[in-house]
Amino acid sequence: MRDKSDAELGTVVSRSPGEGTFTVGALPVLLQRKKDILDWMRILAPQEQLADAQEVVAEKVSDPEVREQLNALLESFADKQRTLAEES
């Protein structure tokens, strides 16, 4: 009886080398990592774009009233994005 163990994948037991061969590759793990990375990118990209927009408003808008309205609008978008990120 052979027993092969791997902390990530579990244990495989067989009575002879030809019986019950079971091979697990790295593909499932890599696909999960890819999904996790894409999820993080989906969450972080809008936050960075909003931060960039807030910087542009601070630098380019000279009218204090308009600047305040734009900052309020951008902050509202940022709050909605944070809420969506927490739900994910």
C-alpha cells in the first residue's frame, strides 16, 4: 500500500502502483490565484481612478463652490465603491 501526502491537495492511497493512480496538477491552484488577483484589480482600479479625479479637481478647479460640489460627488462615488468592495 502506498500513501502520498501533500498539505495543499490531501492524501492519495493505493494498494499497488498501477491501481488508483490519481494526479493533481497545479492548474486549479493557479486558476484560483488568477481569480483572486482579478477580483482585487476590479476592486482597486475604481478607487485609484477616484483618487486621481480628486487630485485633478483640487489642482484645476479654482471656484471654491464648484470644487466643493465636485469633491462631494466624488466622495459619494468613493463611498459607493467601498460598499461594493465590502460586499465582494
